[in-house]
Amino acid sequence: MSHPPFCVIIPARMSSTRLPGKPLADIHGRPMLAWVHDCALACGSDEIVIATDDEQLRTAAEGFGARAVLTGDHHQSGTDRLAEVVDQLGIPDDTIVVNLQGDEPLMAPELLRQVARLLAEHPNAALSTLMVPITVREEFLDPSAVKVVANDAGEALYFSRAPIPHDRDAQIETGTVLGYRHLGLYAYRAGFLRRFTRCPMSRLESLEKLEQLRALSMGERIAIAVAEQIPHAGVDTPADLERVRSILAHAGEAAPP
């Protein structure tokens, strides 16, 4: 399936509390960031940029042939870092920018294309994202699993750590779709990134600790669809890193480049 023109920006930082130096963690002789960059290469984007505030990361990225941009170290989120790159590079407001986190070495290229295509198909939306069904009650009740409800036009209505929608009559049972979990994969219009960083944190964002609620508070539209496939989890802990190493080894992708 064809996809619109888009660029991928990969925000990466060294200061992870649970896995310090995470982007440079070794996976079969290559830094994790190189595997993430491979995912972006495979999706067919028009441009790929690694955004980091660390000179060591920029050097490593350029060492495996990536384009890297050094940003300030004051950013509160990856979205703020993306906005600085958009300004540094003079990216036009209508350009679609996909945010690929630097700890997603197993991200399916198909999902990167899907989220970019989704935004192109919703010209009135400022950003797009994906979701997956929840069928297990424990996940539905887990505050770390962010839930989302959408309208019939394919636009997000609200995101919450609470179990939404609430089943007043308690008729839904495990095994059926209880709700939808939000995936933290986004495509943005570059102009929205510029507007977003100029707006203060909203009350809802402050309460839920969910950045996307600022966009809804701003009156922006968020296009959303069910992901075409279930993605692998990212790397947050040493155990996650070992899982990724095992998956890539068994996939036969661990051969030297």
C-alpha cells in the first residue's frame, strides 16, 4: 500500500533512570539506536533524523551513517525535542513528522507507514496515533496502560489512565473488547509541533500525566485507528533489553551488518 511523503525523527537521550545509556546498549555488536534507525530505514520515509542532546550519541549515530541533530538539554519531553529539530531544519508546517522513540528497536515499519498515512487521510487533524484492543480486565484496570476512546469519525475523544469507557451495567466479560489501549506512536504536522510547544501544560495533562491531553485541550484533532499489528514493547529495563536480544537472535537478524 502506498504512503504519503513523511520524515522520521528519533529522539534519543542517555539519562534513563532504569537503564542508563540505553540508546548505546549493545545488541549483537551494534548500539540499540542503530537498530531503531534500521526500522526507520525500512519504512520508506523521505528523511530520518536522530535528535539528541548528547554529543556521544550524535557521534555514535553518525558512526553508523545516520543524520543527527544536537538539541538543547532543557526539553521536558521528546515532543519538545522534535519541535526544536523542526525549527532547526526549517521543516515546512504541512510536513508529516513521525516520532519514533529511540528505545523501539523492534518497531514494525508497517506501523510507521500506517500512522503517517492516517494523518494524511485526515487533513483536519494535527496529529495521528494508534490503539490496540484490550481484552484482559487486569490490563484495563492498570493505570500504566493508557486507555483511549474515539468517535465514529476516527478521532480521539479522550485519553486516560482510568478504565474508560465505564461499563455501567458490568456486562462486559474478559475475552471481549473492554476498551482500547493507546500506543505511544505519533505522526504530527510540523506546524502543530511549533504550536504545541508554545502552549502551557493543560490541567488535564497535569492530572493524568499524559501529554496528548494538551493537544485536545488546545482544540486540536487527533486521528486514531486500530494498529494493523500488535507491536513489540520498547526497552525500559535490563530485562527488556535481554528480551530484544533474544528476539533479534531468533529472527536471524543478529548477523554482523
